[in-house]
Amino acid sequence: MGGMADGMGGQPPEPRQPVCGDGKREGSEECDDMGHEGEDGCNADCEVVCSHFGEDAVKSADNHCYRGFDAADFEGAQADCIERGAHLVTISSANENDIASGFVDNSKFIGAFEMIDAMDDSAGTYEWVTGEAFTYESWEQDQPDRDATRCSDFSSYYCYAHCAVIDNDGTWNDTLCDVEDGYICEWEPAGE
């Protein structure tokens, strides 16, 4: 009873070595796409290759890929990012904010929004399209201000800004969700 034969006692098991191609990002692997062939941002050595998403795509220190696009409204931008295997950029640090602002000439949508109807002037809570914690902010002074604009040229109703854009200086502003602007997509490493 209780000897080495039954697994109780003795030497601890050898630590499991990462296996590139098993679909789990482990150890020094930057990504792991289960050995998928093709341009999905992960090569056969489990290294992130952002150029798979376009020549101007940028890789961050945590192996996420980013690329800017023009132009769509907020909903269309998120739909296009999803179709590309990404999501609108979610920003959790000053370094990530710097990467995102590098794609901006004037402004571009980021993945921050308030879940409030366009014609509602209430202040909501900003959240990310991915549902991750909204812990980092870079709002321009006096933003978000939920600025009111006529909903259309022929309307007497007002719509309010409930989506966020990043400007080229790295500050954020709120804007109407249905205006067309550029946007930034973010790809997370396969196997994460």
C-alpha cells in the first residue's frame, strides 16, 4: 500500500514541455494555432507574424497585432474586424494606446462604447466590445461629453455621442456611433 507503484510518493512528474501545434499558448510560444496552414498570424514555430494581416500591421510586446482601416460606422467597423478574425482595438495600457495612435491621421474608432440609444442623452458606462475590464483611459480633457447633433439634416431630433475614437495625439473623444470614420482592428494570438 502507498508505494511508488501507485503514484503516491517518489519523484514528481516531469514538467510538461510546450508542444507547438497543440492549440495552447504555453511557455515561450507567442501563439499556437493547432498547426493550421495559412496566413492566420501564427507560423509553424508558434511565432506571431502580423504581416499576415497586412504589410502595415504592427506587433505589440504581448504578441497582439494591430492594423488601421478606413472607413465605417462603429457597428460596421466591428463587423469588419470580426470578419477579419479580430475585434475593434481594446486598449489596456499606455503602450497599447501609443500603438493605436500610430495608425491615426485624424481619428479612428476604438472598441469603446456606451450601451445607450443614440437619442438618449444619459451618461452610461463605457465598456469594451470584448467585455474585458475598462481599466485604462486616455480621454481628452472634458471628454466624454456626449455632444448632441441633429440625427439627420431633416430631423428635429438630437442624437448623442456614445462611441469612442482615438486622435493622433493618443487622446480619446466620444462621437456618434453612426458616423463614418477609420477604425483599428486587433488580433489576439492564436491559442490564447
